[in-house]
Amino acid sequence: MADRNTKVELLYGHLELSFGEGKRLGGEMKELLKLPPLVQYVEQPSSQPSETKRTLIRMSLYMLTTKGWGNTWFGCGCPTGKSRTFFWPRDSTM
């Protein structure tokens, strides 16, 4: 169990999120995936690997832009904002 947490913590670290913030992001993501329009992609996954990759990119862009997750989770005002080296641009047109 500790090994899995270590790996997950490392992945959150790549996003410059603490373990707690990463778990919170994961929980919010799971809830969002239960709602339209994303639930359709979860309920009916693609059979083509390339289509699955395109769908994941579209879903990510939807979360980052439409739901404002870019600024919330990766902007300068987020809980880890003071220690971040990568930021979501304030003037992002995405």
C-alpha cells in the first residue's frame, strides 16, 4: 500500500500538487466524470486507441477551460501557487 501511495504522490508531484491536493483533484474529477457531457465517454469507451487518446485530450481541455480547472488547480491563486514553477496563464484564450 505504501508503494502505491508513493507512486501516486510522485505523479501528483509532476503536477506540482501536494498529495492531499492531488487526492482532492482526483475526487473532483471522479464526480465530474459522472455528469454530462463527460459521462457518455466513460459509459461507452472507444475501441480504437487513437480515438481514446483524442477523447482524453478533449476531456482534459473541457475540464481545464470550461470548468475553470486550469486557473483553480494550476494558477497563481491555487493552494500551491507560491511554490509552483509552471502556471496557468491568466490571459489564456483556451
